[in-house]
Amino acid sequence: MSKITIDRYDLALLDALQRKGNATNATLGEQIRLSASQISRRIQRLEEDGVIAGYVALLAPAALGLGVTAFAEIVLQHSSEASSEAFENAVSEMSEVTDCFSVSGDADYLIRLVAPDLPALSELLMQQVLRLPGVARIRTSVGLKTVKHTPALPLGHLTQPSKPRQRVRYAET
């Protein structure tokens, strides 16, 4: 994996894109004080380097009738590569699962689910999640209120002295 070098303009561009991904290159250029063509070249390079993974529209779950968010800790019956792969493949197909993480600790996986209401969540858990391959047990917590939810990543650590493991290197300009 090759090293990537970014500067303060790239950081400002990444920050701006995280906050408003549909901003035009001209608008971004005004904010960052670069030309639209420079913005375009930087975006293309950041995409090619894999720093920008893609673009999405963030939808409001409640506005779409998805008023319940739940988090489920999943414990598998057997900790094997085959059972993990079967579980991961099956959970990847579930549109109600918005996030799935393999985790350390008491559980094997942590998933985030959305549902219209509690009866729908109950049905989802009983009819689908408990029937996923290899599931031994689940422990579910229902979100009562969203205090903070952001897809924006922190970028400040990139300006700190580089550690050998980091793929991205910051260069003062």
C-alpha cells in the first residue's frame, strides 16, 4: 500500500466535502481559496488514492418512517472462519442492518438496525436476526434519543507527527 501525502488544502477540502458532499468545485474553491480546476484535480487524486471512498445522500430515517434504531450484540455458536463468513454474508443482505462490526469482548458482532416501530423491530429480530447462520444469542438495546450521529471523520490527527503505520502523511505547504 503506497503512502499518500496531503496538505492543508486537501484537509480543508476533505472537511468541506464531509459537510456538504454536493458542493460544486467553484464553491469549494471559494471556501478553500483554490481554483475550481485545482479542486477537481485534488478530488480526483484523493479518489484514486482511496481517501474518498464514494458519495452518498444522507437520508433522515424518521422522515422515512424508520423511527426505531437498535443495536444488537451477536454471539455466534462457533467461532470459526466458516461460521463468521456465513453470518457476514447473510447480514450483508439485510437492508435493515445499517452497520455491522466484528468486535472484541463478549460478543462477536455488533449491528445497528432500523425499523418503523417496536413491533416491526421485534419481528425483525425474531424472524430474521435470530435465524441468521450461526447465531447463538443476541442482546439488543433500543436507542431512545440520538445525541450525536455523524458520518464525518476527525482529521486533526493527520497534522500530528507521522507514525510509521500511517498511510497518510501530512506535508506543510
